[in-house]
Amino acid sequence: MNTGVVPIEAYQAVYVSVLIVLALLVVLTFIRVIKGPRLADRVVGVNVIGTLTIMMICVLSLMLAEGYLLDVALIYAMISFLAVVVLTKIYLGVYLERTERRMKKMEQSKAE
């Protein structure tokens, strides 16, 4: 008679396989961050890596039955958000600086 109870080992296998897939996705995203080609791609890649890391911490929390890891995931989410905001601010500054240089070059070429 089947009672419908799943052995704990089955859950552990699922958790480990999910962690392996998430780790593979982090590596692939990191390669995308390094290759670029634009700065915006890198900022989005950093955000994706942060999100995947948060997911890995949550899966570890389930796997180890430790509730404090969810608090760690929340703190990491705040830090990841701040990192993306800072990177976006830097990206905006670089973009505005490039635009200003282009405008100055155009004005100089018109003056000549």
C-alpha cells in the first residue's frame, strides 16, 4: 500500500540538482558579463547573478532546514539592489560624458 510519502533522499536529490543548475547558470552569466559587448549588458548580468545567488541561498535554506538563511538572502537582495543602482549611476555618468564629448566635437567641426 502506497501512502504517498516521498523519502527525504528524493528531496535532497532535487535540491542538489537545482543547485547545480543554478551554479551553471551563474557561470554562464558571468561569461556574458565578461564578454559584454556593452556596459548595459554587464549591469543586467550582474543583476542576474545576484538574483541567481539569492535563489541558491533560498534552496540551501530548504535543503538544510535553516531559517536564518532566508534572512541572509534578504540582506543579499538589498546589497544586490544597491550594487545595480550604483552600476547604473556609473553607466549614466559614462553615457553623459560621451554625449558631451560628441557635442563638443560637433561644435568644433562646425566652427572650422
